[in-house]
Amino acid sequence: MFRIDIKEQNELTQEQISQLQTMWNRCATRIILSTTMARSGHPGGSLSSLHTLLVLYSVIRHRPAEPRWPDRDRVVVSIGHISPGIYSVLTEFGYFSEEDFLTEFRRAGSPCAGHVEQTMPGVEWNTGNLGQGLSVGTGICLAQNLLDRPGKTIVLMGDGEQQKGQISEARRFATKFRQGNLIGVVDRNHLQIGGSTEDVMPVRVRDEYTAAGWNVLYVPDGHDFHTIFKALRRAWTHDGLVPGCPTVLVTRTVMGKGISLMEDKAKYHGSPLSKEDAQAALRELGQDQGLLELWSSNRIEHQIEGHCKTPEANFPSIDPGEPIVYNAETKTDCRSAYGAALKDLAQRNNVPDSAPKIIGFSCDLEGSVKMQGFHSVSPNTFIETGIQEHHTATCAGAVSREGLATFFSTFGVFAAAETYNQHRLNDLNRTHLKIVSTHLGLDVGEDGPTHQSLDYVGLLNNLFGFSIFMPADPNQTDRIIRFVATNPGNCFVGMGRSKLPIITTKDGKPFFDADYLFQPGQADWLRQGDMATFLTYGSATSKVLKAWSILDSKGLSVGILNMASLKPIDKESILEAAKKGPLITVEDHVVRTGLGAIVAQELMAAGAYQQLLIMGVTHYGSSGKPDDLYCLQGLDAESLAKKMEEFLMLS
Ligand SMILES: Cc1ncc(C[n+]2csc(CCOP(=O)(O)OP(=O)(O)O)c2C)c(N)n1
């Protein structure tokens, strides 16, 4: 494999330059062929960054035969649309064959996707939603530093992309956490889809990085291997740069470089060449004129074998410790139980003189989300990221793929709705992120409707890889937190703000006692009853228990099914409840998209007919005491009991 020792060499040799030129020619050819054959794709940016990519992959420490080698330097390509350029270069370095790329690019069922994906060996992160890559890089870098790994992280970005706000968040983060081993590269071709970056939305790229405390190196000719190498070497060795600060290379490039008819034309950002123009380009590259026909027929004959999966990332082995059992008289909130469990887990697992295993992120809400205990026992892995939720969601996701059990906590509106797309991308990247969200629902109370997250189940339920767990009291919270800390995968654990009574059995003992084991997809029968069933979860559970007492005192026998695991859902228990009688779902969530909707779907799918009343939030709440807000939406115990009585009379 072609390799240049960036620490030992001051300059490139003539031989290396001509080798790079030969590689450039092959890669440019692949960029033209792949996009023209796929009749789509992004050749312009692929060509503008190609010289930089070739130098970069020549200097990094990597093992194409072992793409996930832990000590590798990481290249995160934030501009996922330049996949033709990336795949061309990865082919050149032996990650996969030219045939795999040219015959499968952008075809259904192939891992060789339109925007770079981890399904292709050598790709660190699925990207394409611009603005997220630098956050990924900072996350990887944070983990590299915490785990004492030697590698550097390099993030390739576009100049149009610099318009995205999340990048400013990531820049500040990298400076705060002294990420001297992080290198950004901005492909400054001054073009984006809509034309000139100055017309679309001017950004003072170098000034913005300088203002954020980065070392900034300008590369006046981003198509000269030697100039790129010199700048990269300075960044690598930190020669004459401020120590401990991240560095960005701003490379002045030309969109479509190397193909005369494409050069400096915004059109070729996202348009392939026609067959005729591609032939002209191949001529200019000195290539055989039969190449396009040859690969086109190879492509037609080639069968796609099947979609490769994104490789699973390591998850650390975590000691779950002993459950903390809150007795029936305790009055506390679930978030305090979360804080206590997390602190205990950190004390057991983040021990001095060995690599940490648990990391937690807060967005200026440490006290409210009860992370102070964790912070005090594990100061190095408590990461305060400020009011930068988009960055944090992505950064935490990236950290979670590096072998750390990663918690991200903030209020519901910021943990779910505000950062939904970041979580979607995390999910596509098969992260192991534990979002523990406090302040959900009307239960937020006096802070009012802007802070009342009412759509979290509906949102997170769309993400194929996420589990959703909603504890009903502090005991169940403790068990769920210990479960998620010890198991891989993405999950959302949600809770309200208020203190909640401990859920008890009929004879007054904690229902979720020391022997209770939380199991995803398993509901709990809190009360048995043969006339009808309440199905509920989270903060609403204690209201339903009160309603049950009212009904019980009237001799009405109804059951309560606590559905703390909303995804996966316990289908069997729903059907079991449906056999007994009518169902009422109760939740502190929008009625259309929460538990009620899930139960309705399950009943229909199983062909089980049963009456179902969905009770929840029907309009935005207002500012006031949670109990008053529940009353206004008919979710207080008395209203619930009354509704059940009416429902039983009708059915
Ligand atoms: C968040 C987001 N908004 C919009 C797009 C659509 N989009 C894809 S590429 C692009 C322009 C990117 O410009 P630049 O970073 O300069 O890349 P280049 O044109 O040089 O390849 C846009 C707007 C996107 N992918 N992500």
C-alpha cells in the first residue's frame, strides 16, 4: 500500500508526486464512470477534494485489511455526497475492489450508497445531512483521548456546509476539550448547489475558525500535492501552532478540477456528465474510449448480492451493581433515581488507573437532569457541552461507537424533537446511545407548553433501532437505567419532572422490588381485573392507580397494565387484556401518536376486536401545576375513573 511517512518526511519526493498523480488519474476516471453510469451523483466536489483525499489517505495510519483497527487515524467525511471521490480513493488503497464500486454504485440493495455509508469498509460514518461530521469527529477524538488511543481524527467538510450552525457548536466543543489531535479540512471551492457560496450565504470561513480558537492554515492551491502535504504536515506535527488547539486546513480548490468542461461550474456539484461529455472527459484523462461501454455492460451483468450491515461497534462490559430499592414511603422523582443509579454505575465502572467505561453529556442542565452525582465521582467523563444540543446528540452518538456506555441527558423537548434528525443519523450509524430525558409531558408544569414535550413516543417510534422505555416510578427507573447501561443499542428513557409515589402491590410493598428484573417488551400487571384494563406508563401510572382505587371501592374490577417498554411493546399482554374486556390507554402524550396508537395497531394486526378509548393530551398544555394541567385535559384520577365507569356502561 502506498504510504508517506508524514513525521519523517519534510517534503514529497518526485517519485511520490508522480505516483499520486497516477492515482489521481485512476480515481478521476472512476468518478466520471461511476456517476455517468449511475446517471446521478456528485462528481464536482469529488474532483475538487481528490488531491487532498489522496494525500490524506497516504499519510494516515490505517489497515485496509482491518478497517476497524482501534489505533487507526480516522477520516470522517462530512460531505457524504462526495461518495464517488471517497469510494475511488478507498478502492485505490485496497479497501474494496474497483469492480465492487463501479458495478454497484447507487444501486438498490448494494452497500455502495449515494452518500457514504459504513457498509463500505473504510467509511467511518454515514453522512450526507450536512453539518454533522465535525461533531462526529470531536466525539471520536474525545474517546481517543479518554481511552488513550494514539490516532488522529480528520474531518473533511465543504465550504457551503460551513453555513450550518451545528458546525459552530462543534468548533467550540473542540476548543474547550483541547482537541489538538483533531484536524478539519474545508474544501473551499466557493461553489454549492445554488451557485457561488458568496451569493447563497457568505461565510468568513477562516475568521470563524480563528474566532473559535482554532489554528487556521490556508492552502492556496488545493490541487498541488506538495502544498497540501506541507500544510497537512504542519497540522500533524503542530509545527508553530498553538498547542492543544484543533487545526483547520482551508484548501482553495476548483469544483470539477481536471475536467475542463466541468471546472468551476456549480451544475456539476450534483449532476453527472452525459455519455458524450463523459467520453470527452475520459479522453482528457488519456483513458481508453471503450472504458465506459465496458463498465456499463459489466454493470448490467453484475448481480447485487445483498446489503452488508454496518459493522457492530464494541460495547463495554459494565457491572450493573445492586439495585437501589426505594421503600413505599419514599417521595422522590425518577430523575433523582436516575442520578443515583448513574453515580453508582460510575463508581463501580469508572475506576482509577483503568480506562473509563461510562460517559455522560449534559447541555447546561446538570442539576435539573440530576447528573451532579455522576459529575462528582467521574469528573473526566462528565462532559458539559453547553446549550448545543444538535452537536451533543451527534457527538455523544459518535462516542458511543468507541466503546463507552454513553448517556445524554436533557429536557424532553431538546432530547427528542429538537435533535430528532441527529438521533436518526445516529441510528443509521448503529450507535449505542442512551438518551435519558427528563421533564417530559404536562408534568413539566409551570414552565409551560414550550417546555412540555408531548410527542416523544411518536417521534422515537419512527427510528428502527431505538428502544423506548418509560419508567413508572423511581424503583423502575433504577432498574431500567442499570439495564440500559449494561446492554448495547440505542434507547430513549423518559421521565417527567415531579416527585412520584412509589408504585406498590395491593398490600403496600414496592411493586418493583429488589427481585424485579426489567425486560424490554414485557409489561407489568400492576392490578388484575376482569371487566376492563387501563394501559399506561410513566407519570400517568400513579394517576391510574388512584383511579383504580376509586373504581375498586365501587366494586368495579379493572386491571392496570404498566407498559414501561413502549418499543418493543408487549403484544401478548395487550391481547391478554383485550380478551378480558374494553381497554383504556392513559398517557401524558399526544393522543394520536403514543401508546393508544400503538395498542390500536397491535389489536388490528392481531385481528382482535375490542373497544379502545385513548386518553391523553388533546391540545397544548398551559402553564400551571401539573395536577391542574392533568385536570384540564381530563387526566386526573377522578376523570379517569369516571371515564372508565361510563365506558363500562356503554360496552
Ligand atoms: C442539512 C442539509 N441541508 C441541505 C442539504 C442538500 N445539499 C447537499 S450538498 C449541498 C451543497 C453543499 O455545498 P458544499 O459544502 O460547498 O459542497 P460542494 O458543493 O463543494 O460539493 C446541499 C445544500 C444537505 N445534504 N444537508
